[in-house]
Amino acid sequence: MDNRPIGVFDSGLGGLTVVKSIIDNLPNEDIIYLGDTARVPYGGRSHEMLTSFVHSDFAFLLSKEVKAIVIACNTADSQTRTVMEKYYNIPIVGVVEPAGKQAAEYTKTNEIGIIGTSSTVESNAYPNIIKKYNPDVKVIQVACPLLAPLVENEKTSKDDIVLRKVLSEYLMSFQNTNIDTLILGCTHYPLIRDAIAEFLPDVRLISSGFASTHTLIDLLDNNNLRNGMSHPGRIKYYVTDAPEKFAHSAEMFLSMPISKVELVKI
Ligand code: DGL
């Protein structure tokens, strides 16, 4: 047993889709959430810049004495995971490998689509992971740089005309393909899942964040790290800018009241 909290971070709201999944599946765990809202979006940043951001995210979470860190951001995971694993001696769970594995095992047509930020697509992390599990798969990646900013601005309704216009442009790339699986390769995208599903009704959508919770459960179990308390876990939220705006959006997305959001410098 280990009653220390789990650290989870993202550039902003997207990681809350991972928090939601952790609450549902590991209800007794305490969570420290960091949203780096001063530097969102991460999605178009260089490898060097992302490495420096993620070092500061790790340093903050480690200062809160977390027992494991969930990189609830595909951009950070795909660009910096290898560096972080070498540098820090703490269990790390990412989002790319669990989602890639799930998609590789599910596809029947052997064609998988991926949507993500420009930095995630440029890293080629998804095609590399998918080919490790299923070398015969054809992977079609589409960078969608406008989607995370739209989510951050609460443009998430499937009837929102701006969102629909942007999605129709991006998802056109899958029109003449045979994909039966689409990885939502950014943790912001489950918040616009309904809108995406309307464009691709027969395609299975895989949320990178939800897939990673199973990896987290295995990690806690295999290392005897589960929280032994019987009461519901406590969640603390920290952001690097605009705590009120974050709190408002977070309550909407999580459909529950959240505790105070604290502003921090990292
Ligand atoms: N939610 C993040 C991801 O999964 C980052 C989005 C962004 O900040 O651009 O990639």
C-alpha cells in the first residue's frame, strides 16, 4: 500500500479526461493535477521547448511527493517520454503506448487513423508503437492544431459551427480510406468526441487517456502502490494561469464541483 497521491499533468483541460477515468476506476486514489495553462497549447512546440516544460511539470509534481506520474498529454508523452524515463526514478505512465496498442489489437481492416497535435504527429510515436504490435497496419496521421485551442475555449458542442467547419476540413483526409479505428491522439479530444463521431459514424474512436488508466492500474498493482484508504480520493488542482477560468471549464467537463484551483509558478 502507498497512500501518496498520483501526479497527473497536461497543458490545460485535456488531462481532465484522464482524471475522470482515474476517478471512475481508482476511486480511492488521491490526485495532484497540474494544468500548465500559462503555456497552453503545447501542440506546436519544439522538442527542446517541450522537454524544458515537462521538466518543470515533473519538478512541481515531485515537490508534492507523488508516487507515480501520468503524462496526460500526448504531445509531452510522444516528444519527451524517453528523456523523462532516463532522468527520473519514478514510475511514469503515458498515453501513447496504451492507445496505440489498443488500436493495433482492434483493427480488422488494418488501417488506423490518428488525429493529434502537430508535435505529436511529427514525433511519429504512434506509427512506431502501432507497428511494434501489428507491423501490417497502415497508419494515416492528421495534425489538427486548431482543435485543442477550440476545446480550451469551450467550443465543444457538436452543433458548434466553428468546430464543425474545422473538423470537416481535418477529417476529410479519412474520406477515401478504409480506417475502422481512429485514435484521439490528444487528451483534449474526448471532449469533442460526439462531434467527431458524427463525421465518422462507423469508426471506433479510441481515447488515449482512457486507455492509459488500465496501464496505471497494472502499474499500481504490480508495485503494491494502491492507496489503502476506504474514503474517496482527494483531488487537488493547480494551474499556472487563470485559475477561475480553469475551474469553470473543469466543473463543466467533469460534471462535478471541484475543490479550489490554486495558481502556482513552476
Ligand atoms: N492535451 C495535449 C495532448 O494530448 C496537448 C494539447 C495542446 O496543448 O496543444 O496532446
